[in-house]
Amino acid sequence: MSLIDSLKSQENFTKIEMKIANYTLNNLGKISRMTIKEYAIAAKVSEASVVRFCKQLGIKGFRDFKLELNQELTLKENKIGFNIVQKEHADKLSMRDIFFNTLELDRQAVEQLINTLDLKNIESTVAAILKSQTVVTYGAGASAMVAEDLTHKFTKLGIKVFFNRDFHYMLSLVLNMQPGDVFIAISTTGETQEILELVELAKEKGAIIVAVTTLQKSTLARKALIPLYTPMLEEYFRVANMATRISQLAVVDTLYMSLYEELGDQIIDRFYELRDSVNRFRR
């Protein structure tokens, strides 16, 4: 049963829980941007009641409650939107339709990230990277392109970062990690076997595990110390992970800009040097 269905059924709910459920159902669009204090005041209950309510639903806390609720709302919206595989009509889409539908999918990928990405976890990731000696990242399939983008950007900042598409080579990299190093795992489903195996090895080496994944209760999300959640916009069939890839890239760019701000004057000369070196090869 979905979270929204549970709120509607109110099975075995107390009067206070029914009050919270009814407030939530009547204000679905507001919840994602509320703090637990704001939510409790609006529902006219205590914060402790909110925490107990979440646990009654089998959810760890209010933050996870918001994330799951937002996921369901996102999927519900998309069921009436663009589906590149199962179109609602037999006619061939025009180029204009394809173009604007694709733009709409990308727009949602970025817009929904506002509701799923915890900026405190971005701060924790940046702090861990700045303290680490080495960053290792890995993604399979479409996520490999995101891992490559992360590697390219972090290298510009002078961060020692490693990625390779070859799984056996990645094993060597992970086995050489030291306590406090950072392993950034990028996976849409959070169930890719190669990634989970690398994560286990990295944890054994004392590495800090950062997961860029969707809101699913995946194995990767449970294993990660710092989850960076992206919205799940392609529920049943993913074509080249289009929307998910856009969200993942936005997370990488946020990390990159955050690190740039932290490093500041330490790297500005290196950026000028890089620009001058690139210009030498231009005609």
C-alpha cells in the first residue's frame, strides 16, 4: 500500500494520527517544504506526535516521510505526462512535441530535486571530501557518464579523484583506500551489484560512503553514510536514464560549486593556468 493510500485508509489510527493524516491529505503540496515544527503547529499536534505517527507508518522520521510523500506525488504527476515508451495515442509525435516533452522532463528533473536533496548532506559530503586524501567514484551504465563528469570537475579543483569503467580496476582502487577517504556511489536503483560490492569493500577500508540515488528504499541507500537523493521520474521504463541523469548531474554540479567556494583562493591561480594552457591549443 502506498503512503497516500495508508493516510486515506487510516487503519488502526488513533484520533491524533487521524488528525495528522487528514491535515496531510488536505495540504499535500505544502508538506515537502515544512520543518517538523511548522508541520506540527499547522496540524495542531506536538512534534513528538509527528515522530510517533511516522514510526506507526514504518518510516524512520519526518524527513523520510516528506521524501516518500514527494516521491509518490511526483510519480502521480508523471502518469499524466510524457512517456516516451507507452504513448497515450497511436500517432507519431511531431518533432515539436518530442522537443518540448523532453524539455519538460528535464525541467521536472531539476525542479523536483529541490524537494529530495538534503542540503545538509551536501555540506557533510563537502566536509568529508575536504578532509579526505582520496575520492573514488563509480557508476554503471548511464550513471558512468555522471561519474566521469564528477571526476573531470573534481580534478579541476585539484582533488585526487579516481574512476574507471573497468570493475576489476575499480577493485584495485577501492582496496587501496584509507580510512576517511570518500567513495561516491552513483546508482539510480541502488541495487546494481557491482556498486554494492565496491561499497562493501570501501566500508571495510573505513571509507565514507556517499550515495547518489533515487528515493527508493534501496540497499545502497541503507549502506550509505550520506545519501544524496534524486527524484524518481521514470518509474517503469527508463530510456537512457534521461531525467535521472539530469538530476544526478545537478547534484555533481552542486558539489563542484560548493567545493569551489570552500577552496576559493587556493585554486584560482590554477584555474587561470588551466585556461592559459587550453588557449595555447586553440587556433
